[in-house]
Amino acid sequence: MRTDSSPGTLPAREHLPAADAGTPVLDVVIPVHNEEKDLRPCVRRLHEHLTRTFPYAFCITIADNASTDTTPLVAARLAAEIPEVAGFRLEHKGRGRALRTVWSASNAPVLAYMDVDLSTDLNALLPLVAPLISGHSDLAIGSRLTRASRVVRGPKREFISRAYNLILRGSLQARFSDAQCGFKAIRRDVAQVLLPLVEDTGWFFDTEMLVLAERAGLRIHEVPVDWVDDPDSTVHIVRTAAEDLRGVWRVGRALAGGSLPLDRLARPFGDDPRDRELAGVPRGLARQLVGFCVVGGLSTLFYLLLYSVFRQFSGSQTANALALLVSAIANTAANRRLTFGVRGRGGAVRHQAQGLVVFGIGLALTSGSLAALDAAGDSPAHSTELAVLVAANLAATVLRFLLFRAWVFPDRGESDAAPTMTATPVQPSPTDSRAPLPQRAVPYRTSYPTTADTHPGDPR
């Protein structure tokens, strides 16, 4: 599906207006499971810090996912004692499920979460949400792995954390530095469109959300944090690591296959200066030229390698035709995805057929050059053949770009763009257990409710 550069479903990012004192601007979610010991001091400390330092109205939501101890009672007492605190009960485990449920139901324009152990120093909270309030960024994360961060933890957790982020960089090309620090925030308008695309309901939820947001071109702000490891953490490291690796494989396969509709999020705000129309410059021409040149350079090297291989057991014309055919198929696929931003499998066969027509033109140019070289002299040197082919391919490349842009992958404009998606969470169907939850209002000044979750149980 072609990525449209129009604003799409989300409005342009703007600084949040100063709201009435009683309207929460920030909703801080604390997901808990059997945290009867740490919950009260955590909420008390967080509430005191926000009251003292945060310049906007706020609320704190305790997201209890299937606790079996007295955590629900502690949360109920806190909600009764503190007006800004509310509780939310889910009957199934999973940190991702708890965050998805509460974030989908919240009315606050900025949504955040932190772990109940408060390993992250709270002085980073205002720097975390400020870029979202100002409209500068779409998501914000605390990072323990930047040079400015100050972290106290054992070598085992340090090694696991850095190894996991290296895996993300190598396999999913992630550029953010820390995927699993329990200290993140997101704008509600972004969450309404992004969360339905996130499948995981456990610990991999954070990573999947960040990878999809980054691939869609959303802006992620990183805040260096002061972080002290909790020695009493109940996270099962080996099991969590195994499930995270399965999540990496699932998301990587979906991204490679183009099955994720990231065009719903790509450049959604219409405020990217690269999208500004300049007189006499077609939209996206500079970016497409750079992508086409990179793909073309790699394709040329691939073509010359194939030609040298095929030339060992065939004539120059046959070797040229075979090498050009294989490299043309690869070139069309790469330009389709990387240069012209076409995702999914729709129209792939038609694009390859049109690419083969363009290939025929290139074949005529290169074959004609070889024929002229053979006519000029008997048995030309292999280096001379390669030089002639490079020159012919340069001429064919210019024509190929023009044909790709105007005929194979034309910019059809907004009238031919993909249908837009309304910024409302998708309602779950009875047969799809992964469908996102419907939107519900979170009671900010009420007793502790009990809400049955429609998702299946999470082994975590």
C-alpha cells in the first residue's frame, strides 16, 4: 500500500492548551501484580512528587492485572484516600494488556507508566512528558543506556539489557537505546492508532510498540535516567528473554513481509518539513533520488557479479541477459519498498511485470553496446566489456528512474490514496482474541472497580 504524505488520521502536533485545574493532562499508570508491599509507598511518593513539581493537573491509575494477594484492597484504599488516584482491575495477567486497557480508556492527552518499584528517579518524569505536552514528540522513553544515565545494577542484568538491545539493533534496525526501561509516555492521539497494531500483551509490549512507532516515522524522545536495580524484582529473566526473542522473530517476519499497515502512522501529522512543497520540485523527489541511487549502486554491483559468474560458461549476450534479468527483479522489489514506499503485496505482480518492461529497455541498451563493441574489434578484453556495460547501465539507470517514477510507481495523490483510519480503537470481534479493547472511561474519583478482560490469559 502506498504511503501517503497527507496528514491522514491524526492532527498536527501542537502544544497542549492550558486546561482547567480539574482536567487531568497526565495519566500515570502503575501496572501491578501481587505488589501489596510496594504499592502504597510507591503511590504516596509519586503523588507527593507530582503535587509538588508537576504544573498541570494529573491522575494516577493503578492497573492491577490479576493479583491474588491483597493488592486490590490496598489499591481500593488508596483510591478512597487520594482524589487523584483510581484503580482498574483486570482478570488476566500481562503488563502489556494492562497498559493497553487503561491507556485505551483514559481521557488524559498524555499517558505514561512506571514500574511500582520506582527504580527510576522521579526527577526524570517532567522531562519525559514535556516533549509530548509541547507537541515536539510522539513517544518518550527513559533510557538507562545513554552516556548521561546513572545506573546501579548487577553485571548480569547489565549484560542481558545491553545484549537484548544489540539484538534489536541487529535484527529490527532499532535506533532507540533502551527498550525495556519501565518509564515511558505516549500522546493519547498516537496511542489510539498505534495500540491496535501492537499484538503482545506481556513484557514485549514496550519493544513492539517502539519498533512499530519508529518504523512508521514517529518521533521518539529519550531521557537519560538515574536508575537503581530492585533486588527483589519478581521478573523471571530467562522466561521473559525467551518470550522477547519470539516477539522479535514475529515482528521481524511481519515487517519483512509487509503485513503491518504502518501507512496508517507514517508521517501522520503533516508537520514534517520534508513534506513541504517547493516550487518546481516534485514532492519527494530528493528522497526518491537518494534511495534510487543507493539501490541502483547495489544492483549494479550485483549485476556485474552475476555477469562475471555467468560469463564463465556462456557467451557475453547470454550472460548479460541472465544477469540483467535477475538483478532487475531484485532492483524492482527494492525500489518498490525502499524508494517509493509501497508496502504490502498488493500490485506486486503488476509492478514486476512493468519492471520487466523497463528491464527490456535496459537490455536493449546494454546488448546494443556489446554488439557495437564486438563489431569494433575481435575478442575485446573482459575489462573493456565491463567498462562498456557500466556506461550503458548509467544511461539505462536515468531512463529507469524516470519510468519508475512516472509509470511503475506514480504518485497518484490524495484521490488515489489508501482509505484513512479514524482515530478510534478498533472494536474486538468475538472470534479475534487479539483485537484491541473497546474504549472505556476510567473513573478517576471512585472506588476500585472490577473489569473482566476479553483477552485470553497470559502465562506471565
